[in-house]
Amino acid sequence: MADMKALLAGTQNPDPVTRQAAEEQLKTMEASDLVAFMHALGAVLMDEQGDINMRISAGVMCKNAVWSKSADENQAKSQRWVATDANQRNSVKGLILPVLQSSLRQARQNAALVISKIASIELPQNQWPELLPLLTKAVTEPQSSPQANGLKEAALTCLGYICEEIATLETDCLNNSSNVILTAVVAGVRDPEEGIKASAIQALANTLEFAKNNFEEEGERNYLMQNMCECSSEPNSPKIRSLGLQCLVRVAELYYDKLQMYMQALFDITINSMKLGKDDEIVKQAIEFWTTVAEAERDRSAAGQSVMYISQALNYLVPELLANMTQQDEDADSNDYTRDKAAGICLCECAAVVKQEILPMVLPWVNENVMQPDWHKREAAILALGQVLDGPDPNTLLDTCQGALPRLMEFLRDENEQVRDTSAYTLGRIAQFIVQAVINVGIDQFVHGILTNLQPNTPAGSSAQTARQLCWSLYSLSEMLYDHEMSIGPAIEQCSAVLLQTAERPDADDGNLRATAYEALNAMTKNAEDNVIPFLEQTMMRTLYERLQGACSIQVVNSDDANKRNELMGLVCSALQYVIQRVRPEFLSQDIGGNTMACSQLMQLLLGVLASGHVVAQEEALLAIGSVANAIGDKFSVFQAHLQPHLVQAISSHDKSNLCFVGATVAGDVARALGGQSIVPYVPQIFEAICNAAVSPEVDRYFGELHTSPVKPMLFSTIGDYMMELGSNSQPYINAILQVLVTGDKEMSELAATVANDSQIDEDTVHYVNSMLDGILNCWTGIIQAARTDPNLKVALGQQVATAMNALNIVSSLEKTRTNTVTNAALG
């Protein structure tokens, strides 16, 4: 095997040709022989005489050989590692484990990370049983020397990493070891050496997830809380104190119901830690404790399970939050999580919990500070107003917000950039939560103020971040006015022009400005009254068509060009989707002439985007095409042959949840648009793709983690759409479809039983079960409708009556968690 040290050095070479060659050779080595590759890396990592940068690179590559940020790639790497011969795996681990005793901390830390990644694969498989005893013994051994202390610190770090990794998996593999791990970690917390203590506290924060039984036992709980409180009050080490507070934050998140007997001590520790002059990290963690408590109470308030700690602490907590909000750092990056941001977030969560109760403590402070010459106080006062708008009765804030609007518009020209940015944010919050104030002052006046300040030659508009906040204000206004059966009105024409201009700014890539401008444009299009349809047809369609032409024609020389092109294609396709949904079907259908644009031209462009290969752009283009199909109905038949391969490819993308979901959605749109005989030629490929996806273990594997729409429910619903349209023409596919339904019914039954029997089941699972029920019931409805006129379909359906009835029985069993949509689907 090639010299690993030379290759690692090559990856850090400033010459791009040399660097790329080294990276490619390393990829080839990893792909051809994983064990030999990791052996070579392990040899570099354990070389005590080697360059530390090379050793760190070796550790990172070793970790990445068995782990990836991508869920699917990570699964593949885990499977490859498990499939490797056990003796070969042990030989690799035998190289890495001794590095925990290295004289260099960076090497020890890297080894701990590699070990934790391997452990997260093997421990759930009941492999590597000797690892945890080895690590816990290293911590509890009485020896005290530089090498022994280094090993203790590394072992604790490794235990913390392992617990952090395992907590993200659905496994109980640490249940039998949790007491041993906790004992070792607490022993480390009691150690006088700061490095060991710090690693132990960090490990404790990750171990608390597995301490449920310990927290049920009062004696054990008291001992754990005592240690955490002592660390959180440590007078001589800001690092230990900050880490101790992190543990308390985790306790508040996991064990809110156990806080009561400790709350006075926790109150004293955290309020004292929030005082001005304290270390920033200490202050942020103390504030985070109360933010976490507020979030827990917000979740529990509806069920009457809140102890109302926030309300009890409010008189002491709010002054500290407001004081910390005035501690802005003018040089901080907008993405930095500073103490003033932490305090603002906490104030917002508190307002959501205690509602009107917070206003007497905040509004007078706002009035006192909003006109102060010190910009820190002005900005904090403006932010404080914005943060207490969500929670209290909007009527109690109406007069305050009406009076604040003109002043906030003036503050958009303040000499300080942070004041301008926060003013734009608070204007958006008023539009979002107290929209009646905007209505009373005047919608046109508000919109004019926003548009004027969006110009790049104004103080507010000159900043991409502030411009993004102003675009968001227009988005919020449009959405909230729609809820009041109102709209921005004729101002939409000017708004659209300014938003499109904003999206073309040279700095539109900064701060997500371009995307926010398009989101605001889409909200206005969606919520506008029908009298704007001529504007959408005569101006917006042509403008967006030309924008999409321009995006598609961007010359791609490097990755930046590709990213810009793909983002633009996706955003413009999204905007087109909303416009298409509003224009008249006859407008879309007409031939080109004058200033109108033929549907065929538009479809040609959209199909071109589908061929681009960029997933997000493909999703948006498909949705726009679905809107075209819905608008022009059976006239869409001239495009279906060109769309078909893209639909099949999207539905077959099992590892790309959103794309698969959108493909199924648009397939349903097309079925309803074409109907009957027109879809028959395209059904075999579509049904094959849908049925394969519906039974694929890859689809919806991570439904609780990715926060995307569940795919399988949409697949079943789309089958129902096709069956309803096909009628007797669905006979060739009925057996395959019924078999897929049997598989889906089995999966749904297992999940539903979990929901019915576990009162603590997570919301993601409940949502997924409801979605599956809705999709499967819609599928059955389509089949039943098709079978009404076909005796053969009735026979096939009769053989699976028990499966259909099982779906209805599941609906009945989930009385407490089923949605109205599911109930209606069952009745349908």
C-alpha cells in the first residue's frame, strides 16, 4: 500500500493538482481494502514521533471510513464494517485503543472519536463487549500520573461520545451498562484534576439520557444533582461552571418532572450566573436553563402538567434577561450565539408561557430605553418588544404596536446597523402576531415604508441581513392579512417588482436574502385577490419565464456557478408554481401571441430543469408541472410522454425522500388531469415504480429524523387516484396493488400498536401513523370505486376484505390520537 504519511501530506498541499491526486488515491484505497486502509491510518495515528497534524488527519479519515453525515451513506458504511471479518476489525481496534494513552491530547481526542463511531456500530450488534469495562476501569483506577490522567480524560471523553452516538439510535444496548458508566463518570466529576473533571461533566451531560432509572431513585437522583450543582457553582473555574450548567440544562430537558425539590438551589445558581460581569459561556448556559424550562412548560401547559416555574421566577428572571440583552458585541458575527441573543430567545419563550403576565415588566423598560442615545439600549428595547408579541392577547398589545410602527420605520434609518436590523425584525413580528396594528395604521403606509427601505441605497436596504428581515415582514403581512380575508391589494405590483429586484442584488446570496424575497413573492401571489390575475398573466408569467431562461443558461465553470444556477432554477420554478395556480386555464392553453407565453414553451423549460440533475430544482419543477396539469386538465396529454421518465425516476429515488414524495404527488395530479383512457399507456411504469417504493425499506426509514413529509402515505394515496380514474382498466394491476396494501397494512399495524400502548410515544410516530392511515384508506376508496363496475375487481377485492377491515379497526383503536382527516377518510 502507498506511503500513507506521504498521501496525508499531499492532502494538505497548497497545489490543487497534488492535493486532488492524493485525495483520489486515498478514496481508491478505502474503496478497495477498508481494513488495510484503516490499518495504515491507525499506524500514523499511534506514531508518537509523528507530526501531530498528520496524526489528526489520520484520525479524521479513520472516523470517516466508518461514519458519514449522510444517513444513507452512514448506513452503508456501518454495514460494510459489520460485514468485515471480526478478526480484521479487532486488529484495527487494537491499533486505535492504545492511542487513548498518547502523550498528546489531540491524538487522544481523535482516538476517542474513532472508537465511539465504531462502538456505535458494534454495541447495538452485541459486539465489542470488552470496550465499556475497559473504559470505565481506566477512569476508576486509583493511579495518578500524567499518563494515567491523560488516559482517564480520554476514556471519559470516549464514554461521552459513545452515549451521545447511541442516544440517537433506537437501541437499548446501554441499558445494562448505564449504572457502570454513570459510576465511572461521577467518579471523574469528583476528580480534582480539571481536565478529567471537565471531560467527566461533558460525558455526564451525554449519559443523562440513560439515567432514567437513577432519577427515579431519590437517593441516586440527589447524589447526581448535588454533583451537578457543585460544578455549576465552582468559583475557581469558569470552564467547569459552564459545563456544570450545561448538565443542568440537560436535566431540565429530560427530567422536568423531577426538578421541584431542587428548584430553589437551581434558581439561586442560575440567576447568580446570569449577573453582568460573568463569563459569557456561564451566562449563556444559565439563560439556556430557563429557556429549556420555558419550552418544557409550553409543551405541558395544554395538558395542565406545568409547575409554572417561569411564572414564579419572573420578577427575578426578566430583569436579568433585559440587562443581558444590552450586552451586544458590535464585532460579533450575525451567526454567533451571544449572551444578548440567548437572553432574547429566553424572553420570547417566557412570553409564550406566561402571556400577559410578562408585559408590566417589559413594556415600561422598552419605553425607558427605546430612545436612549446608547445604541445598545435602543436595540435591546426594540428586540424586547418584538420578543413579547407571541403569547399575550393581541388586543393588549394593539395600542403599543400601533404607536411603535412609525418609530420603528424611523429606526430603519438609525445610524447603527444592529438597530436597523432589529427594527426590521420587530416590524415582521408585529405583522405576524399583531397584524391589526398594521391594518389600523394603514396597510399601504406599512408596505410603502418597507419597500422604500428595501432599496439598496438606503441605510436598511444596504445590508443583506436587514433586507432579508424586510422581505420577511412582507411575507408575514401577506399571510396574516389572508387570515383576516384581506390582501396587500394593488401594491402587489410594486411589491413584486421590488422583491424581484432584491432577489437579483449582488449580495442576494448573503443571509438567505434571495430565497426570502421569493418566499415573500410567493405568499403575495398565493394570497392576492382575483383582481390581480391580469397582472400575473401579463407581467409575472413573462418575467418569471425569462428569469428561468436566464437561470438555465448560466454557464457553469465551477461549483459556485452550479450552486447559483441550481438555486435560481428552484426558486423561479417555485414562484411559477404559485402563479400557475392563480392564472386562468385558458391563458395557459393558448398559443403564443403578443405578450402571452405558450404553455409548450414553459413546459420545455421545466422539463429542461428536470434534466439538470439537481434534486431541489427537480422537486420545484415537478410541482410547477403538477400545477400546469391541474390547470389545463386533459390537454396535458401532449406533455405526458416527455414527463413520464422524469416521474418514474423521481418516484424511484428511494434515498431522496422529498423527490420521491413530489414525484408521487405529481403523478396523482397527472392521473386526475388526464383521467380514464389517456393515462392507460403510462400506468405500467408508474405502478411498478410506486409499488417498489411502497415496499422499500429505504423509503421513510428516517421519517422521525428528517422532518420531511412521509412518502409511503402519498404513494398509497396516488395509487387510489389512479384506481379511481382507471376503473375497469385497473384489472391487470389489482393483485400487485392488493399485495402492496397487505405489506403496508402490516407495517401500519405494528406502528399503530405502539401508539395505542405507549402514552409517551413521540409526535413524529403519531403523525406518521395518521398519514399512513389516511393514504391507505384513500387507496382502498379508489379500489372500491373502481370495483363497482367490474366483477373481476370485486372478486379480487373480496379476497382482501380482512385487510381493509383491519385498517378501519386501527382507526377505531386510535380514538385519542387519530386526526379528523383520518376519520373522514375512513367514512369515505
